[in-house]
Amino acid sequence: MRLDWTVYGLELRTPLRISRSVMARRDAVRVVVGWDGVRGHGEVVSSRYYGLDVARITGLLRDLAPVVGSSDSPDELRARLPELPPGVLAAVDAALHDLVALRAGVPVHAAVGVPQWTDVPTAYTIGIGSPAEAAAQAAGLVARGFTVLKVKVGSEDDVARVAAVRAAAPDARLILDPNGGWTAEETVRVVERLTGVDAVEQPLPPGRWDDLAWLRERCPVPLIADEDAAAVADVRALAGLVDGVNVKLAKCGGITAALEIIDVARACGLDVMLGCLVASSLGIAPAVHLTGHARWVDLDGHLLVADDPWTGIGGEDGTLRLAGAPGLGVVAR
């Protein structure tokens, strides 16, 4: 087996502001695992929040290359993988799933036990800005076909901005995401002043689980844990404190880990959101193959990129689509 990688940049169409930062670009690393003439692909993106920059990512891949080179099959490599940051592990895991599915001539979703896949709406993220800017963006998105909008909140004009989005998109489902920028009391105060909110994602800073319990008793809309729900143990502990968990492959370690978390969430009575980081279609595709498991789908990371180097998962009109091609189903432009 052989491991290769390539570094490239992903510029955003417009800078994205959330409660804790503003982002205009990400660096990305394409990971390629080759075996017996077939090459599987995955992608890891840089993230300050997760402590990943290009130097760390490529250094870890360089250390991993001899392990890949001395493995005789994907199964052997999986068994020998060292401990890796979840984002890097997710890219290797994606490449292995792509490789195995390509060799079998089936899409990844079929290879992991989901033989049927249907087109699915995805949310589109509206960053923090003025109410007028948010309303204009919402109107444009609805005109393109989007039916689900995720509004980043965590600033002084949250109520006015969300109300402006609601007025511009009266029929859209709205998800609010403070990225941990609210208090429990603030969450209740803001949500009670709004109408038609479908869910609130990670309203509190991670680790405030006592406050989550207080909040769930008083919040009139479902609560989704994101940063609080990184692993199976977290999901079990969150049962009864939230209504759903956001499963991000770059946060949990890839398709294999995500499927385990999804099974545990269901057993605990929790709904699932599938989320993402800003990435190309290659980086988003693994999660797209799992959308049949999710109540909420927020896989718009490739739509925020100005020049996506890959294609094959749709989403430009608000609906994700797979063509049924083997593997991840994405093609380099």
C-alpha cells in the first residue's frame, strides 16, 4: 500500500464570521491511499480550533507513510493505525472507504450498509453580519432553492438579525448556532422572542452540562450538542440533557467512528445532525453518504468555497445529490 498527499488552499466566497472568529480561507490536504492499482481519496482541512495546521498534518502523514507502506491490505492498515487527531484520521478513514468501495464497484453508502440513498436538503450557513445583510443573503438562498438556513448568532443584534432572516425566508427551517457564545438565560430570552426556530446548536460553552440540564427544561426548541459531543462517551453522558448531537467526521474521526456514534445516539433517544467544517466536495462527501441517518443535515462546507476543486455531491440549489458512482462519487474538476 502507498500513502501520498497534496496541499492546497480553499478560499471562501466571502469571509465567514461566527461568535469566536472570522475565517476567509482554509488550507487543505488531499490524502491518497493506493492499493493494487486503485486509489482512494480523503481530505483534512486546517483548523485553529482543533489545533491542526499544514505542518502538523503533513508531519503526521509523513510518520504514517511507513505504516501504510508495510500494510498488505486496508483491513491490516486499519488495525495498525496509530493514534491520530480526529481530522487526520477522518481523511485516512475516508480514503480507505473510498478505496474499498471503488474496488467493490459500489458507492460508499452501500459499502457501509445503506443500500438506498435519497436526495436530501442541506442547510446553508449565514454568518454574523447586519440584519440587512443577513436578510439579503437569506432571500438569495431561498431563490436558489434552499429550504434550511443555519444562522450564526452570538452578537448584540441576534434577535433583529434572525427576525430579518425569518421575514426574508418565511417558509425556511431555521437552525441557530451561537458556537457556545450564549448563556443559558440568554438562550431562553432570545429564542422566546423568535418564531419558527427549528433547533439551537451548542448554545453554551463546552462543559456547561449543569446549565444544559437547566436549559433543556426551559427552552421551547430542540437543543443540539456540537463541541460537547465529540465521542461515544460524550453522547451517552448527554442523554437527557439535549435532544440531538452534531456528528462531524472531522471531530470524531471519520465514517467508522460516526456510525458508532449514530448507533449510540439512537439507543440513547437522541436525534442526529450531520455537520462539517469548510472543505471541498471531497472533504464533505463522506458525510453525505451518511445522511439517511440524520434529522438535520448541515453539509454546506463545499458551497462556501470560491473554487471547489472537486464536484459530485450537488448542493448548489439546496439539495445534495449523489450520482450512484462507486466510492465517494466525487471527481476532480
